[in-house]
Amino acid sequence: MESFNYILYIILLTFWFSTIPVAFLTMIRFVRNRKIFIEKDLRRIHNDPTIIFQITTRSATKTTVVERGIYSIINAANKINYCNYKISIVTEDEKDKEKFKEIKNCEIIKVDKEYKTNAIKKSRALQFAVEYRRKKRENTSKFWIFHMDDESYVTNQTLLSLLKFIREGKGIASEGPIVYPLKFEIANPITALAESVRPFGCYDCVSQMNNPPPLHMHGSNLLVRSDAEDLIGWNFGITLAEDQLFGYKLYEKYGKKALGWHGGILLEQPPLNIKDHFMQRRRWILGSLQNINKFPFWHQFKISFKLASYFMGFISGIATTILYFMTFIPMLNTSIQILIEQNNFNPLVWSQYIISSFFPSSFPEISLKINEISINSTNFYPIDIGPISILLIFPYVMWLLSYQIGLFLNLKHNKKYPISKKIILHIQAIFLSLVLGILETFPAFFAIIEYYFRKRINIIKEKQHYDFYVINK
């Protein structure tokens, strides 16, 4: 038993200590980028470039949130008196032409079934759109493409930020923060709260875009000059993370100054159920694994470290849970024995003692007795964890803070919740933090094992083909 404890502690300590520099880097990027995270200089200056708002979907008719996104563009443009734009719906559904034919400045680009290219799934549709615009002579420096997902929703702030970035000429591609308030109230409560980590992660995206090459890129809220997209294209072969490759190719072709951060917020929605949440994260990890050999060594190393952190995050979460209950159970037994010896069967006292087993610092009188027993026992603490626990407070606090800040950004743009409900959700996020962490890291754990298991059974890497799962919108 003691040898198992030592092995468990070594594994946990190895991972836990690796989180300390990551937590410091996260804090630095949050502090440094918080002022430019959201663009606040929203003056309207009328020297308007042409922006093509491109929504890439399988079917805008069947995916009803696309129409919501279309009208968000129109309404935002009307409010700031911006007319020099066009909406392009890149779709596989012929019915979309009839549905949106009455909308001004909205074109339907139907991807031909016979169209052949090296790209697959969404990349194939993106490449088709590039070639379509090439025929229309729209792949020039005078046109900009703003990429959106099915559920993306544009605001006045989004538009003004895009116009400012183009006006200032700071680059040929940029991104902005994405928050997830839409349909928050009808999504699975766990997946809705789990989505809190993504807006906070965008503070890191600022550094990725301003100090390229980026380790990842969003496929939506991506603004890119049309001639640059034409030159890079989307013909990347079999990959589920085409946006990651596109970002690196932009950097490789145009250099560091080509990429930037426009700071325009795009509203989207969390996965509506746990399966969609899992499949979405799984696709990101599989895509990175498919792409990794296409990068130089140092970039491969950084991506590998990031993937390893996700993988070990799940192992750490499970091991921590086991360790916690290994400690909790004897503490609970001690609490019950003390109460029985005292012939004290008051329900209120029992509840206090049981809670103190979960949170030993809550009730000093019982905690002293329990901790004295546990400290003197090598069955549960084979090493002195006091100094270690102090060192690990910082990454733990940063982890909790990431969910709280992300949740605040998501709820800030949700007008359907009163303040009291938002406070309750913040409290729930604290108590469910361990569950949220395991939910967020399990897809990476599963996908990495899945990917390398397929290689072990002699499936040629280039032939590995994964389904592009489309989540419910």
C-alpha cells in the first residue's frame, strides 16, 4: 500500500509542479493583455473597406441559428451606417438559395458535389469559396473575409473593431475574443459552465496572434485579407484542424507582422449537451495530432507540451479524486468514532463533523484530532505535503480564477439572467470545478489514446480518416 502511495504522489507531484510555471505565464498574459483584449476605441471613421462576412455551414436552412447570424450582421451594419459589405453563405444545401434570396447583399455559394480538392469536410468548402471569389476577381487586397461559424453573432463593437484594424493597416489577418452567452440557459448546465474556460483562454490567444506563430487559431472571428487567403488556401489534406495550419502558413509566408488582434467580440453558444462537448474537444485534439508533423521541431515541441498538459490534466484530476477520498474516508471514520464515543447523535453536530472531514480546516476542534491521526499515519501521507500544498496554492487559484473570469465574460452578454442567477452560477462553478476540469480534459486523454492506438494497428497515418462530427446548434 505504501509503495502505491509513493508512486501516486510522484506522478501527481510531477504534474502539479509543472503547473506552477504555466500558471505564472497565464497570469502574466492575463495582466498584460487585459487592456487590449476587447477593443474600446470605437470611433466611426468613414473610409470603409469591403468586408465579406462568410458563414460556412452544411445547411443554413436546417441550422436555424445561421439566420440569426445573418440578421446580426445586417442590424449591426445599419446601426453604424456601414454599407460596404456582403454576406456569403457557403453551403452544401441547394434549398438555402431559395430561403435567403430576398435578403439584400446576401449570396449563396453552393459547394458542388463534384468539386474535388485535397481538402476534406469544412476545409473543402472553404477552398471552394476561395476559388469562387477568384473567378469574381474578389481575391484582392481591397476585400477582407470575416469567417464565422453557424452560430456566430456580430455586434456593433465587432464591426467597429474590424474596421479599425483594417484602417490602421497593422496586419493581413487578425482575431478577437469569442464569448458564449447564446443559448446558455438551454444548454446542459455542466457544459455551459465548462465553456467558461474558453473566453479566459482568449487572453492567451492575444499573445499567440501578436507573437506568432500561433499554436492554434479560431476558425471563427477570423479576419483575413482576401488575397492572402487566396495565396495560402485551405488545401491541407486530411485534417480536422485546418485553422491551425492556416495560421502557421500565414506566419510562414508573411512573417510576424502579418498577424494581429482586432479585439472585436463575437458571440457564440456552448455545446448543448455532453456528447457535443466531448466530440468538439476530441476533434481539436485529433486535428492537432494530424498536423503536428507538418511543423518545425520547436513548434512541434510547444504543441506536444500543450497536448501533454491536457492528457496529464485528466490523469491528475482522477488521481487527485482518488487521493482525496483515500484521505477523506479515514477522516470520516475518525469523526464518526468520536461522535459515537461521546454518545452524541445530534444531526446538526453530525453534519458539522462530516463536513469537517471534507474540509478539515472548517472546524478547528475536530480538525486537530483528525489531522493528528492522519499526520501520524504514513498510510495516507508518505511525505510531508505541507510545503508542497503552499506552493500549489497559486496554480490552483489561477485555475479557479480562469473559470470565474470566463463565466463572467459569458454571462455579461447574456441578458436573460438576473444578477442573482449569475451569482448562483459563479458559486456552482466553484463547487463543480473538479468535475469541470475532468470533463474538459477527458476528450484529450481519450483522443490521444485513440489516435496512437490506430497507429499501432497498422493504419497508415495519412489514411486515418475521422468523422467531422457536427454538433447540435
